[in-house]
Amino acid sequence: MSLTVMTLLTPFIQLHAEIDPNSVLVASERQRLQQLVLSDDAPALEKYLQSLPQQSLQQLFAVENPLYLLMTSAEGCSVSTIDVLIAFGAASTFDDDGNALHHIGYFRKAEDNRECINKLLAIGLDINHQDKDGYTPLIKLLYSQNEHTPDLLRYMLEKGANPLMRSQSGMDFLHHALAVQLLYTEQLYFLPEDDALYVAADKMVATAQFARSLYAEFYSVQQENKIQVTNHK
């Protein structure tokens, strides 16, 4: 390789080496970050992030998005933890995986999910943002299999989620609810009622039926508002 080419590639090679996720230093820092995020200890997390030089912080966040980790792996979520992560520059949009709102519904407590929705909306996230498949957070929530999903679906609609938006397949929220109901209803025919999978499938059917009723309510209000506007004109 010529000296000129090597000179041009040196900055790239150095950057790649600096953020090598397999390096001992980065792996150690990454493990510490993961522990603090999953423990939901905001003060300890803030203290740790403050101790890192800015360059090290950027490198660490390049190999481990802590907000994505929180939304996808933590059992609980406090608003203060989100505040710390956002303040230190954690990205709230995850490219193909949508934004942080696409991962609502997996926290153990219903209030954690609601508070998380409120915080993410407060920092400017779009509740109707679409991921690579065209799924909105509302559609993704429908598939979460969380016991709090029905209440959270209603809550998202109250916060401005639009069930009329279509995914890449051309399906809106109602179509997805029908698909979920059909899929899990079929499973019920092949499982004994005392099977844990039967119970889970039965809950998904109930959730899908509830989602259909929410869609009907939304559509009814939309139509009523159109009539009122037309009459007013």
C-alpha cells in the first residue's frame, strides 16, 4: 500500500481501533454502563457518565445505545434515568427500530410505561413515527404481549397516536388487530386449556378484540367531527 493511501486511511483506522467493541477497555466500560442502566439507579448512572472524558463517552455510546438498552431490556423505567441518558447525548431514535416509543409496553409496571410515554413525548419524540416496516409505536405495542397492553393502547390513543396510519404492508391498526386475533384464535384450537401457551394466546385474542373496539371508537369520533365541521360550514 502506498504512503499516500496509508496517510488517507490512518484517521479511519485510528477511529475504528478506538471504538472496537471487543477491546478490553470498551468491553469493561460497556458492562458497567449496562449494569447501571438495568439497575435503574439514576444518581449512580449520572456519576459514572460524568467521570468519563467526552471522547470516551461518545465512543461508548457508539457501541451501546443506553436508551435502547433501557427500553428493550430493563424491567422498570424511571423518568430520572431517561433524563440522565438524554442529557448525556443518548440517541432516542434507533434507525430501523424506530424511536424509543416503539419499545413501550415491556416494563413490568403499568405506571412505568405511562410515565415513560409522557417523558418521551415531552422531549419531542413523534408518537406516530414509523420504523423500517412502517410500524408506529401503537402497532408495535399491540404485539407486546404485556398484561398492561390494553390500557396502554388506550393511553397512546389519548396522547395522539393515529390508528389510521398504514405499515409497509398496507395494514393499519385495525388490520393488525384482526391479524393478531386470527393468529391466536387458531392456536387455541390446538392447545389444551390448562396449557400456559393457551392462556397467553387467549389474552392476545382479548387484547386484539379490545384493540378493534378502540379503533371503532376512534373512527366514530372522527366521522362525528367531520359531520360537525360540514354542518358548521
